[in-house]
Amino acid sequence: MPFKQDGEPGTATFGAIDRASGAVVGVATVFREPAPFDAAEAGVRFGAGNEASTWRLRAMATREDLQGQGIGSLVLNTALDHVAAEGGDLVWCNARVHAIGFYERAGFVTWGDEWVVPIHGPHVVMWRRIEPRKAP
């Protein structure tokens, strides 16, 4: 699924591939996008331009029959490492309610109220701070 941010600097998609079949079994995309809340309220420090480097995690998925085996965590951690290397301060996503535990184990917290995305079901915004690793 293409996103309008695909051509933007830093945007990246990561995937896990089954070595035996070559099938993609896990995926996540990250790109720069302002959080739907004030990043300062999340304790994010602001850079020289008085802006936080906020990133959105989107299209995070693991093949249903392989969930619970660590594939999603590997893909997510790789995406978070990329954000840190790009100097990111905060990552946020619209998480499906049934995946809240997965994101909480990765250090994410919820923000705001739950809402329903037609066809996809109930969601909530989740976020976590990142320690940027980009050289000054």
C-alpha cells in the first residue's frame, strides 16, 4: 500500500520474510508526521528549530498465523532503530485495540479516547519517546 510520504527523506518500510517460502510475514512503515497531540506534553524536548521530530508508524502487521512468535517485535524494533538513527524524538501510531498489549510491551502508551475505523474496528493513538542517535 503506497503512502504519500513514500518519497520523503527518511521514510522506510521494513519487512520480515519467511526464508523457506520467500513470503512477507511482517511489515511496518515509518515516516515523519506530526503527532495528533502536543509532543511537549509527552515530555519531548524540542530542537533548534523549536520542533520535535515526530514519526508515524503505519501499516504494522504480522501474518495472523505467525503472531506471538516475535516477528512483529523484530520488525517494530528495526523501525524504531531507524527512527532513532534519523534523529526522531517520538513515534506514534493508530493501534488496533486488540494490539494494545503488543505496543505496551514495546514501551508505547495510549493517548486519547478509542474510536472506530470502519472495516478495521476500534483503534487508539499510542506513542513512545525515542532516544535519537543522529550526530549533531
